[in-house]
Amino acid sequence: MIILGIDPGLKVTGYGVVEGETGDLRLVSCGRFDSSSEAPFPERLHRLYRELCQLIEKHCPGCVAIERPFFAKNAQSILMLGEVVGVVILAAAEKALPVYEYSPQEIKGAVTGYGRAGKKQVQQMVKALLALVDVPEPLDAADALAVAICHHHAKTLKRKLDR
């Protein structure tokens, strides 16, 4: 199965695409979508939507996994971040892809075994789990790959429990 992981952000949204079944995962693609803070927010959302749709068309994932936002500096930021997540969900829904959301603690726990792990620990485990030479760049992409890995682990565990 191909999984698209998304780390949503107001200025930068990371993405990571992994492929694998119950065994090893492999990196397919990763990167980030940058949005100019000078452009009006609706234009930034539209650009993100178009770029996500292109990415989905290119890689044909079976699902989309998103980090669920839980914190922002102020109420306006969390509302805007919710709109970014809404755009991701819309792009997935348009292609009839199931969407799964995970908290930062769930992601860290799935990737490192510890829900309060630091960013560097998560990045090093992403590198190890995908058998990479270096930590994926940009770092927003490494975070998105962690989301995809989290979903893969959740699905693998569910399959084992269902047996």
C-alpha cells in the first residue's frame, strides 16, 4: 500500500510518500509545499490544494494520513491551520481516499516508542525505519514521513490483531 503522510503548516506543509505492506517500508517521495506569506491566505490554500491534487495523481496513494494539529500560538493560527487540514481532506476526498488523523504523541510513539520524543529522535528513527543514509530533507518532509510510518504501523498492528 502507498501512504501519503502530511504535516500541515501555515507556511510550509510537509509531505511524505511511503510504500510497503506488513514488512519493510520504502521511501517513494518527500518534500514540502511552501506558500508565500505575502499572498492572500485563500490563494495560498488554493495553491496547496492544486499541488496536493498533482501529488495524489502522481503517486496514487491508497490513503492519506495527517498530523492532527493540537497547538497554536493563538486562536487565529489554530483556525487557519484547521483550514489547511480541510484543504488536505478535500483533496483526498475528491479522489475517494480515506483520511486518517494522528496526534503528535501517537506519531512519536509509533515511530520512536516514546510519545514525548524530540524532533531529532523522530527524524533519526524515520531515517532508520526507511533505511536511509541521511535524515530526509527538508525536515518538514521527515515529519510527514513519520505520519505515514505511524499509519503503516497502526494498520499493521490492526491486521495482526484481526487474525
